[in-house]
Amino acid sequence: MRLRGIRGATTVQRNDSDEILKATKELLEEIIRLNYIEPEHIASVFITVTGDITATFPARAIRQMEGWQYVPLMCSQEIPVMNSLPKCIRLMIMAYTDLTQIEVNHSYLREATILRPDLVNPYINIERNNTRNGECE
């Protein structure tokens, strides 16, 4: 197994604790699903938020997930770049995996799909959207 960085990002509509926690959990669960990783394979998770997210620490959502209580987590604020995507939560997961660099599936949800369109796999997004609409299993 090699240590790989797995990226992901999502957005929230409001600076609301419940919404932030739900979006963070959704993003992490999607990364886990796409990359077949277990908490035991995680070296650390680095979480950043834009300056307009202050209602809670996104790491709280991860801590509440079974098996994740011992995974090192760190939250930080993004660099305040003008005209950057607002209300954005980003994850950088350092995980041991057998996947090659090109096989790693990065996950960008909601408005965050504009951040790295080169890494957004159209098939995965279609599959994800169909699953949410009940069209796929």
C-alpha cells in the first residue's frame, strides 16, 4: 500500500452548524465509497473552510462516525482569496491504499464541482445523481 492524498470539497448554503456537519459527513462518505478506504488506512485528514464558515468545526462530523475517533484531524481556514468559492469545506485525506494516483477518485460536490473540473469524473457524478434519485442501486 502507498500513501495517497485524496481531495474533496463541498459547499453549504448557510453558516449553520447542522448543515456544515451534514455536508462534511456526506463528502467524507462519498470519498470513502469511491476509494474503498477504512478508518484504519487513514494517516490524517486536513480540513479547511472558507472564512464565512464559523458555526462549528467540520471535524465534529468526522469524530461522530464509527471508527474515526482515533484518526488525526486538523481544521484550518482557507487563504482569503478574492472571488473564491464561498461557504466551502475542503478535505485532504492522507490514506494508505493500493490505488494508483490516477485511480484515486477525488470528490467535489454541490457548487464545489467548479473547483477542479479536471478531477470530477462525469461517470461518478452521473452514478451519484442517479442513486440519489432512486434510478440506480
